[in-house]
Amino acid sequence: MRHAGTVALGAMMFTALSMAPRFAAAGGKIVVSDVEWGSYGSEKELNSALKRQGKSTFKGDGAWNLNMMVFLGSGAGGDKINIVYYDTSKHPPEQVNFSEIGVKPDQKIVQVNGLAISKDMGFVKGHKYEVRATRLVGGKEKVYAKTTITLK
């Protein structure tokens, strides 16, 4: 993987939640929001926040702030995962950037708040991006979860 610039992590928060919501019970999903994720006292509260806050289109003037709730298909298996962005408006899709996130090996839910991306980092307004939660395993990218977003 190549790193196309320094990711401004800001007030990033990493949290393993003890509940496994039905919304993402199968795992392998990333829910993205322009509002920070909070703490949830029940599965019902978390599911409500996921439905209310999750979106796929983000507006910005060359800079976008993203918050992600990542439901890994299986435990991370290591102490880091990568959030990787592929520009799917290009053929073949091209990796634009990534950021490394600290996790526990058995962690299945990762909360990431305050992730900033910008045109200076290679992102283009109007393009679609596949966002993947990955690790390099044996020199190959193992994808644990993914979603698609559009930058407006």
C-alpha cells in the first residue's frame, strides 16, 4: 500500500463496543457519518444511531470530515487495521490514501471519529470511493469490511 499524504486524525476515537447490533450482525460493513459517533447504552440506541446518522454522500469544499462505525467480518487478528480509499470513478479503481487504526486482535467493532480527508490528499469532489477496512496478511490485502461513499 502507498500512503498519499498524512491523514489528519484529529480527535479520533477507537472503541470496542460489547454489543453486536442486528444492523450489522453479519459483519463486514462500514457505516459512515458526518456526525461523530457517541456512546450507546443499548443495542437499540446503537441501531437507531446507525440508521439515523449513516449516509453515503458527503458535501465539502475540497475537505470532508468522516466518522466511521466499522463492523469487521471477523476479529482483526492484529493490532492495526487500515482504512483504505479506492477511487472507483477511475478504471481500474485506484488507491488514493489510507490511515492506520490501532485495534485489539479480537476486536470486531471499531469506532473512528474525526477522520479528515481533502483534495490535497488526492480526493476529488464528485468522485465515488470504496472505503475498505483491511490488513496486509502474507503480502495480500485482506478486506474485513467495506462501503461506498460519494464526495460532493
